Amino acid sequence: MRVVIVGATGNAGTALLRALHEEPKVTSMLGIARRLPDRSAEPYLHAEWAAADVATEGADETIVAQLAEHFRDADAVVHLAWLVQPNRERDMLRRANVEGTRRVAEAVARGGVPHLVVASSVGAYSPVDDDTPRREDWSAEGIPTSHYSVDKAAQERVLDEFEAAHPDIEVARLRTALIFQADAAQSVVRYFLGPIVPTQLLQQGRLPVLPLPTGLRMQAVHADDAADAYRRVIVQRARGAFNVAADDVLRGEDLARIVDHGRLIEVPPAACRMAVAAAYGSRVVRADPGWLDMAMAVPVLDTARIRTELGWAPRRTAAYAVEELLAGMAVGQGLRSAPLRPATPRPTGTSVMPLLHRGDARIPDSMDRYLFGLYLSDHLSGATAGLERMERMTRAYRDTPFHAELAEATEQIRAERELYLDLLELLEVPRRRYRQAALWLGEKAGRLKLNGRLVERSPMTGVLEAELMRSAVLGKISGWQTLLEHADDIGLDATQLDELIEHADQQIEMLERFHEYARERAFRYQER
């Protein structure tokens, strides 16, 4: 079997890659993602890869044709791509999640694929006020105050329409409980909590108190168990809806025990919602109150169908999945993909310590500590400005063939900036924030150059941005070469530095191709 996975770099997609790699009936896999992962790392190295963005603002025909070409000769397409953030940009979320599903489904039909498997959710179900387990025939109209639930319900309607129009195609939808694994820990922090929430407290093994809304109950499933459910649906070419959850239903006292103190404070749901709304409004957390509304109203899942028809059974409890997630959050655990990147991401997927020989990095007495520290600080400033520019380029050129490569380079530069931050800390070098602020402001001011247009981006902007970034990457290479020259004295791993230089060379090659693309279009006469 050949299986194509759309959204293969996220939580469920990564687990599914592991599961399908172990499945003898699956002979090849194609992963499709907006931002490609490190294809030399587990589990991503076991798949072929293609870049595509189902949420692109371009015409439907363009993206559907692109996807259909990727889908040809596939026995099954699994659609897992889903945007959780940014909460505040509802048009973007709906385009990615609802219209993205519609585009994938249309491409499945056009590509002649016999089986479409889609990630739905317990969030698609209509609200309940009891603990009675619901089967798959429960109404899936969503919870109106949760944008996630509303879009999941809308996705279900898209699939209903597609099934009616294409009865020859087997369509399955998996309505899973919360999917947890340690490798998704930092993505949970990033998407729902944000950098201000002190997840470091988990490193001590206990929180001072656990406030939860009265009456909260939660189902979860470990990512590997969810992946096994997908695997069974794919291999057995099952159709219809399947509920997926571990056996245990967790309540407030269970969650309190899991965080290792047992001290639970129950808060009235209305007060809890007000607190979440205030935290979201002040940008302390990234989850809006709709997530709480959904958590309080979704039904308990009855999983009898997938157990009896497909022989699925969870190997881990919901409590185990939560424990593993919390342990991962304590250390910022992740993997080498953009959605799952760890707290201190690296282009090579390693923490900074393996970059050092022994963990005793130091600036030797033979080097001028002040000048070398200034040099490192300036390269951090350059990485900060470069990241700003690359993030903007990735947003601005999302409808070009270069979007995926620009996004990948952005994540690499983000990781390199984190590496410099860690090096400065380990070598006890001051950051000199005023120099980084000056470069950051300079990058912002650089956007004000006229380029022939005052109120919109000029066609020439892409040419200039590619040239500026190419110069910046050349300077970055010089920085890695300098560190390589002094690697033995400082305590750095020369092999890792060679790899960083190789990454930069690849970025140069991509920027040169982007420059060619931009200059071909920049100076054509355009009506105004």
C-alpha cells in the first residue's frame, strides 16, 4: 500500500509515521506539510516528502491540482492538517481547516484515490450535560462558543457532502479524544500556554496548587494508540466515524494526583471562564475561553465500534498519556519538525550540550574575552534581525512556490538564534541587548524604503529582500567559520559547526533561486 499523509509533521502525523513504518502492508509513504521536517531524523526519514499548503490564499484549482498530482497512485490519503493558532485570525483558521479539508477531498477524487481518512475530534460533537457515553450517531453540530469545535463540525459537513457526491470513495473520520505524547509537549506549551506560563515548576515534580473548574472530566489517548487506530482504519479500508479514547475518564482529583500533590481547588466554571478570558485578553495565555467551553461540554466517547469492528484497544491509559505529556513539558521536549520543535530548537535537532565536547565550554585566557564576547553578541543581533526578515518573507510569499522552503529556512534561523543565546549563557557573555535592539530597529526601518510604492509592497521588494538575506547568510557563514577556527580552544564540536555551515550553504542556494524567481517578475510593466 502507498499512503499519503497531509499534515505529517504534527502530533498525530508523527505518531502515524511510526505506526505505518512498522506495518508490513504499507510499502511507501508520502508526507505532505507546509514546513518540511528534518528528513534525516526519526521518524521522518522513512517517508518521501512534498511541500504544500492547503490554506494558501491562491485559487482552489491551483492547490487542488497540486495535491491531486501528489495523490496519484495512493491507496489512501490521511488528512491530519489543522491550524490551532492564531486564535485571533478566524478567517485564516477557517480557510486552513474547513476549506483545506474541502480541497484535500476534491484532490482525492481527482487523483483517483479509493480511501480518504480524516482527523475529526470529540470537539465536533454537540454539547451534553451528563456523563453518559455517546456513540458515533450522536449529533455533530459542535459547541458554538468554541472556534475549534465550530470548525470541526463544519469539517464534518464537508465530508458529508463529499460522501454524497462520491459514493465510490470510502471515507472514514476518526473522532479522537485529546491526543498526548511527550514529543508534543512543547507544542502544547506554544499553542495553548505561551512563554509566560511557568512550566519549569513541573521540573520539581509538583505544582503548588491545581485550580480546575468544578465538574471537569477529560478523556485522552496516547498518540501511539491513536496512530494504531488510524493504521487499522487504513489497512482494513474502513469507512464511517470512529470514536477513539483510552478507557479511563479523568476528573479533577485524578489530574491533581498526576501532578503529584493531590491538592485540588475546584473553581466555579463561570469564574474559571472569566479568568481564562482575562488571561487571553492580556495575552498571558494563548488559549481563548472557547477551549474551556468545549472541555466542559463535550460528551464521553463510547469506543465500542472501533473495538469490535477493527480490533483496536488502547495500550496506555489516559492518565499515562497526561503524565508523559507533563514530563515532556517540564523539559521542553519535541522533535525535528516545525510543529513539534523543542523548547530550544536546533537546526540539527540537538540541544546545545551535544554541540560542546564536555559541557565545560569556556573562553580561554589566550583569547580577548571582551572582543570575542562582542563578536558573539553581534552575531546574535544579526540572527535576531535575520529572523524578523525571514518571518516576514515567509508570510509575504505564502502563495509562491517558495513558501515551504522559506518557512523551513525561518525555522532553521530561529534555531540558530536560540543556539547563540545558549552559547552566550554558557560562556557567561553579556547579551548587549541595546545592540540587538538597534539592529532590530534597523531592520524595521529598512522596510520604509520607497521601492516605488508607498502603501503597498513593490514587485521589487522580493529582489531586495533576497539580496539582503543572502548577504546576511554569508555573514552568518563567516561566524560559524570563526567558531570552527577556535572550536578546540572553546570546547565546541567541529562536526556540528560543519553541519551548520552546510545548512547555511543550502539557504544561500534557495535564496539565489528565489532571487531569480523575483527578478523575472519585478520589472515587468504593470498597470496602476
